[in-house]
Amino acid sequence: MPGEVSRPQLLASVEAAFRSLPDRYLGADSGFDSTCHVRLGDVGHTWEVRCTSHAARVRRGVTRRKPDVTITTDAATWLRLRAGELSGLEAFRQRLLSVRGNLDQAVGFEGLFRLPNGRPPLLHIYDVHVGRHRVSTLTMGKGPDVLLIHGLGGTRASLFETAADLSPRYRVHAIDLPGFGSSSKPATGAYNARWFAEIVLGLLDQLGISRAHIVGNSMGGRVAIEVGLQAPERVTALGLLCPGVAFVRRGFHPIVRLMRPELGMLPHTLHRSLIASQFWAMFHDRDRIDPDVASLMVEEFRRIYASRGARYAFLSSARNIYLEAPFGRHGFYPRLAGLEPPALFVWGSHDPLIPPAFGRHVRQWLPSAEQVVMQDCGHVPQVEHPEECNRLLLDFFARAEVAAPAATGIRRAQAA
């Protein structure tokens, strides 16, 4: 049929795209050494791309070198990625490609190469140094800034679909908090909301961002609230997805206080079955979760938490979340009453960790906040119901941007 591309023509285009990679390579940090296998099933070939700090080497076929990541897709998708017509996150979201191995390196692969005509890549993963801490950051899109913060035990991967949906309107920064994902894991970190918030504010400074929307899931929601409390002038709006608000009933408080996160430094093995059961418990409707993606997330957790520093950060953070006082002079809810930026609380109707009943405490202490209960949803709404969740965020941010100039004028008048 007219317009059809023959297999030899398709293979020639693919070969040309691979041959161009060394000339497009942007380089990487000192010591970087990553091997990626790209499998294109419809043309029946695999290419090996090895990237070091200064050069990229490409060959058709593979060596005995074990890849850090394997990307499987088709030739048409690969050519669209290389032309900048589609981002890797969007392709992953549409299930046009699959990943095995290090997910971060798979997503960051496209950010290592210029697009045709010298254009920058559609997304980029890089390290930002905030004091002594290294914060791994993914940035994509153009427009007002949005910062995405993951939950306890998670990484920015839990917000990939949100990043893809928001990036047509915003410049999105999806981060791994210190202690998690690809960021540094300091043994001396406080791993409480105030400590995380100070690092987030330092990150905004390093990125030259004066003001941003902030989205946080679970623990990330608690961190987002703390940023809004500490520096309201830096926050346009807060999108809080099942945020880790303070527990009111704390029957295990004495036991948790005695537990020491240092135990996480001891060598031990996390069985895959245990990780998988905890992962699936976060969702109400398992049929909404792609099993291949779920398997990838479980393996990612196992890879990361083989690190003693990651286990210590996880246990420290969990302990601090549970022990936070809900009431009293410095309690969470009295402090929440002073939150200035507009806030949207999204609860999951079947959240096993932070049930929507917490909304009544928010309503009592912060009646100005918007609240939505997402039906048939567990603890990670941006994964279980991404379209509905991201639409809520986009609509809320649009309303907040309209209201922001008026609010700024009122604050200036009050200060004068």
C-alpha cells in the first residue's frame, strides 16, 4: 500500500538513529558507566548502548557485559523517541515500551542525548546538591513550576504519570527525597517533615524557582504541607494526595518510640513476596494496575532497599510520621490552621493507611481547604486513578493561579 515503509527501510532508519547517538551524547558525571540494551521486537534486533562520563558507544548485538537496564519497544516508537515526538515517560505510560532493570536509568536514557537540530531532550535526570545532600531530580516540560514529592518507601516513579500529564502546561520537577530512590542516603538525616522541607526549599533555591505548585503523596504530602507552613510565599498551591497527616489514635506510641531505626543498618533480606503483598495492599482495585509495572516497582524496591542507608531512612521516616503529635502547642493540626497557600486534599475511599475520615480533622482546623474523596481508590490515587487525579490537580492549579495575584496584593497591603 502507498505510504507503507518496508522492513529494510525501517531498519535503515533505526540504524541511522543509533549511529547518531555518540554525536548527540551530552556527557555525564564523573564515574558514570551505564549499559542499556534496546530491543526492537518488530525488526528482531537488539542494540547495546554503553554510556560513560565522556562518551557513548553503540553496537548492534550485545556483549557479555550485563546491562543495567533493558528497554523493549518497536521501531516506530524508538524513532519517535529519538525525534523528540514522544517522551520516554509518555511512551511508558502508554505501554509502548517496557523496562527491565534500573527504572531510573531507563527513564533517564533519553536525557543523555540531544534531539535532532541540537534541541535539548524532552526530559532530564540530574543531581542537585543542597548542602551536603544530593537530590536526584527529573525535569520535563515548560511553564510555571510544579514539584512532585513521593511517599514513604516510594520514589518519583510513583508520580511518572502525573509528570507526563502536567508537563504540557508546566515545568515539572519529580524528585527523590534524600534517603530514597537515587538520592543520597545520609546516616545522620533527621528524616522528619521539617528536615525534608528545608531540603526542598534549598532545592528550589538551587533550581532558581521562586514559587511553585507542590504535589505530594502520603509522606510527600506531609512534606508539602510543611513547606507551605515554613515558606508560604514560595508555594502557589498544594495538591495533597492521601497526605500523611498526624494520627489521632496512637495506641502503639510507646512501642514505636522504643523501636530504633538503626536496626535497619543490620544485614537482612526482604523477601519478594512480602514486598509484593505490601505493594498490592496500597490499592483497592488491583485490576487497575498493570501487572508488569507492578513487578517492576517491586523489583525497584528490592534493589533500593538492599542499601543499609535506604533501610535506615525508611524506618526513621516511618517512626517520625507515627510519633508526630496531633494536638498541643506544637501539634500538627493547630499548626495546619495557619497554612496559607490554597490546598486540595484528595483522599482514597478505601485507603488502608490514611482513610478519608481524617478529612474531618482537616475541615475543623483548615476549613478553607478543598477536599475530594476519590471513590474505589486506595492510598496512591495518582497511580490507581491517574486521569481523574491529574485532572483534579490541573483544575485546582488553574483556579489557584487566577486567585494568586489577588492574594499577593492583600498580603502586601497588610504588610504595609
